[in-house]
Amino acid sequence: MRFDARSFEGQPLQLLLARVRAGDIDRILGEARRQMAPRPRGVVRTRGAADQPTVDLMPAMEGAAVVDSPLPPDHPPVQIPRVTLVEWIGAGAEGIVYLGIAEQTGRNVAVKLVRQDAGATRSSAVREALICAKLQHPNIVRVLTVELLPPWWVIIMELVKGCTLSTAAVSQRDKPVFGQLSDALCLLSARGIVHRDVKPANVILRDANRSPVLIDFGLAVDLGAAEWMPDSTQGTPIFMAPDALRGNKPEPSWDWYSLGITVAEVLLGMRFCGKYSSLTYTDLAALKLTGAFDREVRQALRELEDAELSSWCAALTDSGSPEREKAIRQACHWQ
Ligand SMILES: Nc1ncnc2c1ncn2[C@@H]1O[C@H](COP(=O)(O)OP(=O)(O)O)[C@@H](O)[C@H]1O
Ligand SMILES: [Mg+2]
């Protein structure tokens, strides 16, 4: 099935049957079998220290072990009609991302492959594309198409050239970066979308102009579509709001909290990811639910020289703060 997200506005969605060349099927299935080897339930999947785990928390309630995901394949495991895959450029807990060239236009694109078994239900890749299509914003990645080439969901996006905030050198002088991210979150809040996985690894800083781009809407929820079911709690624990850890219904405030922790981590050298990376989910959740984690972050934020930035970040991480609403509006002026 093929779905063209560009036709979302005003036109009917285009649904076409995907054609996989017969000779490719064995190769795709062989690769898929290698990739889809069963993983133990209740583990946190991680791919190195920089990208903290995205995890389905429900099976991990009694404490999670951390294991490494298999490395991405040397050769792309699927051939995509009209797109040549050139090289592997990134991976998260769910997707493998390649640089591709659209054959008809010669344009570079990013191609994200999501295994059907990777917590990605049939609709989740389509939902990721639909939600992105609703959010036209310079600081939100543009998704072009999504299609099913079994056993992969293939999401084709604009290629954002740059590094993620996990590795980019960012300082307190980069307030416009945080301002632009706030602007993007304002749009999400206004549209009733909760990203649920705002973190340094999901923000790419463009090489060309240092503008940030929010990526990875794989866990995003459209509150208006009433699609959320209280069946699983997902996210990256260290960046998740206490309410998110409780498994409550998603709210836009969760993303603001995650932005606060993201900015704090980036400015403080990923201090808390390092300090708490070996904690079990249960222990980290306990730290968060008692408020101890947030107090520690806010204490550390006092080290920043820029008092405005420090109090802004602290207010975002404090859902009870009367300053929070003001803080949310404030950063949009840091353009
Ligand atoms: N549009 C894009 N342009 C360039 N690189 C990208 C793009 N989307 C993702 N990436 C890279 O691939 C990595 C994984 O993508 P992501 O969508 O976060 O996957 P996951 O859902 O597995 O976390 C990102 O951290 C980033 O390095
Ligand atoms: Mg990601």
C-alpha cells in the first residue's frame, strides 16, 4: 500500500499497491529474518550512550535490563521504487535511516525503514506521516510519502543535513535554537498533537543555518483523533514527564517538560543521561515521581550564566510552577 502525504491537504489520499520485484523477495525476507530475531520482552533497547532508549515501559515495570540492538545492515535491506538508497545515516530504537536519491528529481531524501514488528503497528508509520503532514513548520521535519514494502514500512522525508543535539556543540548563546523549538512545540500544542519523544536525538541542527528540526513522530499522538488507548506507555524515561510515566492520557505539557530536560541536558553536557543511564526503569520512575529528579535538574540549572535561560528551563520542568505559562510564551521571542 502506498500513501502520499503531500496529497493530504485538500485532495483524496492516493492508495496504490506497492510492487516488490520478485527477485527481491528472498533477499528482503532473509534480511528481515536476521533483523527480526526475537528480542526478550521487558528490556530497554538502546543504541549507544548518545541516544537514550525509547522503550515500551509496560512490560518493563519490574526493572529493565539494557541490551544493544543489532547494528544496521551494511547494505539497505530493501529496494524502493524510484529511490536509490545511498548510505546509512542514522538509527534510533525503531528505525534505520538512509540517505536516498529520488530518481526522477535527483533530490536527496531521508528514508526511514521501520520493521513491522518494532512496536510499529500497521498504522503507526502512516500516523507519523499524517501527523507531520498536518504540521507545516520550518522546525518540523517534512514527510513526503510512506509506503509498505513488507516487512518494512518506508517513510520518505526531507533530508535534514546536520547533527542531532546529542552530538552538536550547543551553548547558552544558542537561545534562538531553543526559541525555534519552542515555536514548533507551540504549533503542536495548538493542533492537539503530543510528540511524546522530544529529546536531543530527535532534534537535528541544520548545518546550513543552525536551525533545529524536530524529527521522529513515531510516538506522536493526535488528541483530536481520539486514537490514544491506555494500553502502553512509551517514550525515553529520562526525558518523560512524571505524568507520562504514570501512563496518563497524553497532554501537550509533556512535550514542554521534555524540552526543558532536553535543553538542560544539552547545556549541562548530558549530565543526567550519564549519571542515570544504568538505573532500572523502576528506580528512575521513583526518582521522577517523587520529584527528586526534577529538583536535582533545577539545582544544576543554577550553574548556567544566563539567568533567563536557566529559569525558563526550570519552569518548563515544573508543572506546578506559576511561571510555566509565561516561560512557554517567552522563548518564542528568541528567534
Ligand atoms: N529527515 C532526516 N534527515 C536526516 N537524518 C535523519 C532524518 N530522520 C532521522 N534521521 C537520523 O536517523 C536517526 C534515527 O531516526 P528517528 O526518526 O529518530 O528513528 P527512531 O524512531 O528509531 O528513533 C536520527 O537520530 C537522525 O540521526
Ligand atoms: Mg528517534
